[in-house]
Amino acid sequence: MAALAAAIGHAKANSAYFADLLKDVAPAEVISRAALARLPVTRKSDLKAHQAAARPLGGLNGAPLSQIEQIFMSPGPIYEPGARTGDFWRMGRALYAAGCRAGDLVHNTFSYHMTPAGMMMEAGAAAIGCTVFPAGTGNTEMQLQAMAELRPAAYVGTPSFLKILLEKGRDTGIDLSCLRAASVGGEALPPSLRAELKALGVGPIQSYGTADLGLIAYETPALEGMVVDEGIVLEIVRPGTGDPVEDGEVGEIVVTTFNPVYPLIRFATGDMSAVLGGTSPCGRTNRRIKGWMGRADQTTKVKGMFVHPGQVEQVRKRHEALVRVRLVVDSVDNVDRMTLRCEVAGDGGDALRAAVTETLQASCKLRGGVEFVAPGTLPNDGKVIDDVRTYE
């Protein structure tokens, strides 16, 4: 645990935010999980406010801006640092566990636009000696053409887009048998979707990470939980607190990193999981978690992108005719779908529907449907986002 004390010391000495937050902490004494659990929690849900008060990174950065190579923007908006060289987000281990090997061509379909997802996976692939085709999102036909001609060994991206590519390839006679590995993430992988992908010829292995923290945990071919990345300290705490729960109890994931550029200490992700007892049959000995088990708050992921209640509220504020709104997120054929239900006095009309649809996409960076309902229809329970997806 000497590395933990050193990381906390670095954060306190080099980050304005942590210098204040940890002013009464003696880093040299934080050499156990029990000592770590006594430190205050920093919540991902508060990052937007911290960054608004101290641009660009809320004072959480442990290196001056002149030494930070990249800054990305995720929905919220929330800004994160990155690097053009090295495995900054530590994704290489997850890709290797998924079957990627040196010399493989990796077809990377995560976004390279503003958000760090594409670069996260590219850096990990480079770290293990892979060549990357930076496909990004969309353009299904062109992606299939590239895959047919370049014959990549591995796919990287969301599982729902992998399904779209494999089904389109099957229906159009494009041979994708070159794919022997698939590292997926960014959204839930329910057993039904995993079975569909396997039936289509590709057995996916998922990883779990965030733009701020990088890799948190990853599956192995054993498919028994997710191995916690060796580059972090992971705690499971009671939601809304910093108090660790017993192993096996579901709680919120809190992570401490050793990244000197962005030294996050007890960073509460808002994601839920539980520690899985024992060790993986694959031979890896680090702790395991059961995987992603939902959100501790209303923020949710749709097609690999976080959607925040504040983004939904922005839509309501843009249109005076909207009384109350609720974003309902569900899944059809294992593809995420979101519908904004809006209370409107009288008939909203097609013009208002089109305008709200456009605002919803601009605010959330995702397409969604719009449904108008009478005032008083939506439950008075404080929910702005209602995630009704099931993972069976």
C-alpha cells in the first residue's frame, strides 16, 4: 500500500482540489483499505459543478495544463484529460483478455469525436502491439466494406453495434469469419445478447471503464464476473455514503487511481456492483466484481453514452409548452431506445414534436422519440430518467 500513500501525497501536493479536500490528511498514514475508507468521497455527479468553478478540470488534475496532451468532452458536459502516447487509460489488459494479440488488426468502432472512448481503446491496442482501424461510429455499409477487405481479427465497440454489423453482414453475404475476438463495452451485455452474438459467430468479452478513470474491470474467457484492473483500488460503498459494505453486498463503485495526471481519490462512479468471492478460474488473482448492476442515481447509459437528468431538463426549459418531462429508456431487440414523454396542455402538434426531437438530440447527443401526454399523466415521483431495461 506504499503506492497508495504516494498517490494520495501526489494528489494533495499537485492538485488544487485535493489540496483543499485532503488538507487534514497525512498521506503517509493511508496505507490500508481501512485508512482509505476514512477519506472523503468525490462524486462523478459533482464534476460538472467543480469544472464550472475552475476550468477546465475543476482543479482535480495533478499536472499543469501545459503537460496535458489532450482534453475530451463527455455528455454533461464533463471534461477529461488524455494522452497521445502510452496506455493512459490502461485498456491493454482488457483487450488482451478478450483475445487481442500483437500483430492483430483491431476494428475500433468507439467514437473518436470529442469523447475519449475511441482513443482509450486505441491506446490499449497499441500497448499490446495491435494495429488499429479507427472506424468510429455509424456508416454501417462502409464499415462492412472495410472489414470485408481488411479482414480484422478483432472488433472493439458496443455489443449492440456488433450485432448490427454481424446481422447486416449475414444478410448481404459479407464474410466476417475473420473476427476471432470482440472486446465490447459502453453498455450492458445481457445474456440474451451475448447468446445472439455467439450464434452469429463471435463470442464477446466485455470490459467496464469510464472516461475519467479508464479501465475498472474486465471479463476473461472464464466468464465468471469481472477482474478488477490492477492499476486501481476499488471499493464498494453504501450509495450516498463513503462507507464500505461487506463483500457480496451490492453498493456503489468507488475507485482510487494512480494516474499522476488525473489522480482521482475515492471517486464515486454512480455505478452499482458487488464483490465476487474467490478467484477467477482463468488464473488471474485480483479481486472480482459481479459486473455492472445499474446506477446509484438517475444518470444512465444509452448506446454507450451517459445521459444526465440535467440534459433532459434542458429540453424542457427550451420549450415553454412542456410542463413536465420524463425520459424512458428501454431496449428493443437488444438495442437501446429512449423516448421523451412530455406533458403538454392541449395538442402539441407536429411542429412542436419536431422541435423537441431536435432539442433532445442536441442536448443528449442521441436520437430519441417524443411522446406527448396530458398534464397529470406522469407520476409525481421526482424521476427525470426512468430506465426500464431488464438484463435477463
